[in-house]
Amino acid sequence: MQQAATEGGPHSARLLSRADWGARMPKQVDYFTGPAPYVIIHHSYIPAACYTTPDCMRSMRDIQDFHQEDRGWNDIGYSFGIGGDGMIYTGRGFNVVGAHAPKYNDKSVGIVLIGDWRTELPPERMLQATKDLIAFGVAQGYIDPAYKLLGHKQVRDTECPGGQLFHEISTWPHFTRLNSTTEAPPVVKKI
């Protein structure tokens, strides 16, 4: 287990590696140059919310299995997962092309909050871990300081990240309402 930043500091967050949660190897890894101009928030819907580290590790493996086996993707689609235990689970990681939001996969950090957040708000520790991860990404240069925070449903026809979670993130700094007719994602060079 790694510490993403100094314990107790403004960007502290408990970060588990792929090895910690038992991730399989990705079939392929493609990188993009950062910092990422977008952070896109998701909910898993299924699996349901997890509240213990062993359950959240299992949920991350279940998501990866679904994405690799059923969808045929290279890896879990998200950059990071957030569990109800308040832990951050490394998915693809920073500056790795994701499979979570078409047209944004090569220019964003995709964060999934494990659970169904249509009618309930995630626990405060999940929300705080998400904020801490974003702050860490900015501090380390992985996320642009002027990033735009989006809910998945803003870039794709879906309920994700759920009504309650979407309402919550709409109050956070950097939340951006996109005008779909005039704003397209910028082109970011892949490496």
C-alpha cells in the first residue's frame, strides 16, 4: 500500500496499487501526454457499493473482469476506483488512455465511485478520497490545474454517475457545464 502524499497533508490519500487489489495484466497500454484537461466522474452501478477493503478489492476485480472479458477491452476502463472504505484503487492510472468516455479517453482521468449513486449520495469518505485524488493529480502535474470536472452523462447518453452523485459534483470546484453544440474536447497528442 502506498501513500499518495504526505500523511495528513492537503493532498493525502490512501492509494492501493494494481498489485494490492489483484489486478490482471492489461492486454495493452497506451499513454497520452499530460496533464489531463478533464476529470470524468462515474459510478459503477454494478457492483454495488463496497464498504470494506476486501469487498472493494473484489469489486475492482469484478469490474476488470467485466471490462476485459465481456467488453473485450485491454483493461479496466477507469483510471482509478474509489471504494466505500475511503481507499483509492489504481485502475489504469494517470496518463494512460482509458475506456470510460469515448472522445475523452486520451485526455482525461476517469474516476469510478463504486456503487449505484442514482438515489443515494456516496459516503463522505468516498467523496473526500475523490477530491484528494484530484488534488494529488494536480499537485503532481498529472491533471491540469485548470481542469474541467464532468459527469459521465455529459459526454455520453447514460445515467452515470447517478443523479445524486452528479448533483454533488456539480457543486465542486472546476465542475463545467458543456455546451454540446459548441464545445468539443481538445486534441491531445498520444505518445
